[in-house]
Amino acid sequence: VPSFAHGEYFEKFAPYMKKGTVVGVMPARSGGDILFASKLGDKAQDMVFVGFETLPWACRFSEWGRKATILGTKNNILAAVTPPSAKSKALGTLQGLLGVFPLINESPNNLGISLRNPGMVVHPGVMYGRWGPESWDGKPKAEKPLFYQGVDDYTEKVLVGMTDEVQAICRRMEKLVPGLSLKDACTLKQWYLDCYDGQMSDTSTLKGCMNTNKAYNGLTHPCLGEPGNFMPDLKYRYLAEDVPTGLCFSKGLAEILGIPTPTIDKVMLWAQECIGLEIMVDGKMQGKDVGKTRAPQGMGITTTEQFIELAKLK
């Protein structure tokens, strides 16, 4: 289920969910656990929430609603379980459904899953790198550009800037909450090394990891039009989903913590225009549509203390 629809599904499943139901969300994107608790209210205490960092495969449908082609299977994926006491049963059940690969590894908390979220950096970052005001002249392309394997030096710089800013959030949270480990919320390059080991021929740089990843062979930018006259689809889920349900979470938490995020801000301001939402205003998460996102501010969280409490970090 696309992450923008998670809240609606949680609400509509709630009346039929029995005590002990395991709800596996893949990918949970960012703030999935907080959203789950807010939608189910007191009933959430009787459920098991499993937030996955990503999908088990790189895949695309070949026949809508019937068939899909798996382009690559990840070696392992992370998942966090709430409450932790239910982790053995929940992860065992879900591993049985997936098979041998990918191997589900337990992550200590859902904040680590939220900040590790690769989609919130990769998708908006690569879209901005190719179609943003600093790199695109607004003219059609003869062919659809490669998405991951077409990452250039400029796009890599954008991605590194974004992932470094997320790392600053992690280090600040670890200082604020004694004993909190966000080791799983690694850099984007480390994420590729973790998930696609053996499928990349050049791992010396982030660009190399993306350009040489066999699982990404042939995947192109989302475009509209026809050969010789392609324009970017700037309302595709890479922006319409990964900005509200991913990047907004990190930007909102950074704002609460007082951490500057110049690269994320640049991408956010461009992306919100593309998808027709007002999220950031005057550099703050205070736009009229912030409630449609997973930014903490959209769920009424405006202080560090509130965030720590609702994320169950103490």
C-alpha cells in the first residue's frame, strides 16, 4: 500500500482488528509508528506494529493487478517491532511469508527506521538533481533518462548533502536521549552497501553504487509523452509520496531540534510546488498543508519533549 494511504487503511482496518494482530508495513516510511498510534488510539496498545525500512525487492508491475517482475532481491532488510516483547512472533511470521531472502534484521526502534528511510532522500533528491532549476532547461528529452544509473556528479552532491543533514538529526537525538541507538539510520551510501552487497561493481562512491547497481538496470525517470518528446512527471510518487511521508518528517524534526538543513530545504521548496502543496513557509513547517504530511508539526508535535514522549523513546 502506498505510504500516503497508510493512515486511511489504519482507520478502516481498526474496527476489524483483533488483539495481537501483526501489522507489517513495508515500507513504513517515516513516522509510521506515530501515525499508527494516532489513528488507532487506545486500541494500538493491543496491536503489533512492524515498520520495515523498505520493500523486499526492486520490482515493477508487468500486468496491472496480476503480475510483477522482480528485478532484484535485497539481501536483508530492517524492521522495528512495537512492542519489542512481540518481536520473535512477529518477525518469525513475516520471515515465513518472505522466504529465505531478504533476511529480516531487527532494528532497535522505529525512529531508526524513520530516519534510515532511503526513499525520502533518493527519490526527491534524484528528481531534483535531474529536473531542478539548476540542472534542467525546461525542454523535452528525446529519451527517458535513467533514474539511479543516470545519477551525475551534481545529483550525487545533492544526495550527500541531504543524507548528511539527516545524520546531524541522528547525532542530536542520541545526545538528547541517553542510551538511544540510531546506528541503523546510516548514510545513504552505507544503505546501498548493506542492501545490495554483491550487486554493484563500483562501491567507491555513492554515485558508483547507484550507477552500477544491477538491480536498477533500465529503470528510468517517470516521464510523460512519447519518444523524442518526453517531459518529467513531477507529480509521480517519488515526489507526491516520498516528500510528505518521508522528507517532511526529517525536516520537521530538524526544525524542532534547531538543526539547519539547507539542502533538504532547497529540495523541499521545489518539490512542494511540483506536487501542489504548501508545507514550508518562510523556512518553517507551518504551511496550510503540513497536516497532510508526517511532519511532527502536522501531528501537533512542536517540542523535543513531546516528540520523545510520543515516539516512546523513554
